[in-house]
Amino acid sequence: MVKRILKVVAGIVAVLVLAVAGTLLYINWSGIPTYPPGKVDLKVEVTPERVAGGRRTVQLLCASCHLDNDTGTLAGKPMPDVPAQFGSAHSANITQDEETGIGSWTDGEIAYLLRTGVRRDGRYTPPWMVKLAKISDEDLKDIIAFLRSDDPLVRPVKAKRPLSKHSLLTKVLSRVVFKPLPYPTAPIPAPDMTDKVAYGKYLVQARALCFPCHSADFAKIDDFTPERSAGYLGGGNAMPDMNLVNVVVVGALAGWVASVVVNRRHGVLLNVIVGLTGSVIGGWLAWALHFPIVGSGSGISASAGGAIILLLPLSVLPHRLPDRRRPRPT
Ligand code: HEC
Ligand code: HEC
């Protein structure tokens, strides 16, 4: 009786595992989703005042990622600082070159991308490319005027940049937390420049975008009400960092817990392997279910949970195998 119930449970779990694996395979294959590109009717006048204002914002906000030291222009470059678990990143060529840069983009297409993160072909720019949710319309126009100007930083440079390669994690995150921002439906006025505090707040929240880096977690940023971001300006935005020893210990523990639960003991090495595989399964399940993994305690639980899911179907199989394949009684 117990065996039959176990078999049914194992069957259900196996179907679940297959469904999760299938979903992940699909996400990995299809990549970051695309979205319908917006049509924005905008024509920005390129005046010296706008270009000067735009240059300041671009130097503050964009140059760190897009500045190519070889040409001294915004022709893009590799971004080795993006943590490896997100894949490899390369910033785009945003000089005025018509083919490899953004020389053929309309003002409206640039505005839509900078506000929402969606390119003119519908592709979403990766999470680490900035999205300007709250910058004033005037400052946004200044940026566009600058990108269109004859400033040496944006002179046409022919340089085809490879697209960033996204990891499965980035692709999953881009379906769960990192999504296009809505294009504003009402005008966004400039702050009162005479009120120094209001202006400073605008810099931190909208024009210089200090708050995403200086809060607790990029995945828990509130773009429109920055104060509601997790740990707003409290710092500590660290990447989960596990050294190898930790990984092995957590893996072994999780594998052991799972082996006890499904009553199939095996050696330490197999425990580590089962635990680590389990941590991948558990990790994705936790993400899919919006279950936060914080600290090593819940890390081990998630890993053990994943390992149990992994072992359960296996635990039923040997019963159908010939005697010699059965585990020796202990
Ligand atoms: C933290 C790094 C980072 C910052 C800051 C940043 N970008 Fe980007 N940008 C990227 C990356 C990475 C891509 C996309 C590359 C890819 O898809 O492979 C990108 C793509 C773009 C594109 C799309 C170009 C195309 O051909 O598809 C434009 C336009 C752009 N950025 C403009 C800007 C502007 C303007 C700013 C400042 C307001 C800015 N970026 C700030 C990293 C950054
Ligand atoms: C791309 C991410 C990023 C952005 C954007 C950013 N910072 Fe930082 N900031 C950091 C990091 C990382 C450190 C810590 C450097 C270290 O500890 O060596 C830092 C350090 C600082 C410090 C020093 C704090 C201390 O205790 O030493 C101040 C002040 C600061 N930032 C203010 C700002 C302001 C103001 C802005 C917006 C104009 C801003 N930051 C934008 C990442 C960022």
C-alpha cells in the first residue's frame, strides 16, 4: 500500500520535474522575450543648450558602460564586470554610425528604448542597461539631442558589437522581475532647481540613478517609487557569493538529508552530486514560486527539497530491477 502511494507520488513528482525542465528548456531556447515596440512621435531640436545638458547626463549615466577607450567614442565595449552567472555582456555601439550604431534610429525610437527598455525591433535590453523611468522630459530630450549632435563622443564609428550572451538565470529573471517599464502617459516635469533638496532627490532617483546600486537588491527595485525599493539607499547590494568549500558542504548536507528522507543511503560523493543537482532544481523552483532564498539555511532547504524531488522517482525504480541491481541491505 505504502509502496503504491509512493509510486503515485513519485509519478506526480516526475511529471512536475519534467514540466519544470521543459519550461526551463523552452526559456533557454527562446531567450529574453520580445515586446511590441512603441511608436513615439517625437522630434528633438538639436540646440547647443540641449547638447551641453545631454553631454553631462550621458557622461554621468551612459559613458561608464558605452565608452570605448580605443576610439574615445560611445562605440561600446565588453563588460567584464557583469557577474558570470548572468552570462557575458557587451554594450552596444551608440555612435551615429547608420549601420552599426544608432544613426538610423528616430528620436521616438530612442526615447521609447530609454524609458521602457524595448528596442525598435522589440528586443528587450538586458537588465543592466539603464531604464529612465523618472527622468524629466527635458533631460531625456537633452540626451537625445546629444546622441544626435556632432560631439566627438558620438561621431560615427563603424564597429559591429556582438550581442550579449545571456545565461539561463538572466532569461528566467527577464520573465519574472526584469520587464519593460510602461511608457509614461503624462508629461514628466523638471524638478524645481531652486529647491536644492528636491533637486538632489531628483538626481539620486532619476537623473543620476544612484539608488539602484545603493539599495539592497537590483531585483527588488521600485522604478517609479524608489523609496519602496528593498533597503532603499541602505546599500548592501551584493551578489550571492559562495566559495567552493561552502558549495560542497551545502551539497553534501542537502544530498544527505534527501537520502535519509527517501531512505536511500549512499556515499558522500554521491550526496554532493545529488545535493548540487538538487540545489539547481530547488533554486529554480524557489524562483518560479517567488520563494526567497536568503542565507545558507534556506539555501540548504531548497537544495535538499530539490534533491528529494530528484531522488523520489529514482527511489521507486530499483524495485523493478533484477536482484543484482538492488542496493545491498545495510
Ligand atoms: C550598466 C551599463 C549600461 C549603462 C549605464 C547604459 N547602457 Fe546602454 N546598453 C548596455 C548594454 C549591455 C546594451 C545592450 C547590449 C546587448 O543587447 O547585447 C545597451 C544597449 C543600448 C542601446 C541599444 C542599441 C542597439 O543597437 O540596440 C542604446 C540606444 C543604449 N544602450 C543607450 C544608452 C544610453 C543613452 C545610456 C545612458 C542614458 C545607456 N545606454 C546606459 C549597457 C549600458
Ligand atoms: C553602478 C553602481 C553605482 C552607482 C550608479 C552609484 N554608486 Fe555610489 N558606490 C557604488 C559602490 C559599489 C560603492 C562602494 C565602493 C567601495 O566600497 O569601494 C559606492 C560608494 C559610494 C560612496 C562612498 C560611501 C562610503 O561609505 O565610502 C558614496 C558617498 C556614493 N557611492 C554616492 C553615490 C551617489 C551620490 C551616486 C549617484 C550620483 C552613486 N553613488 C551612484 C556603486 C554605485
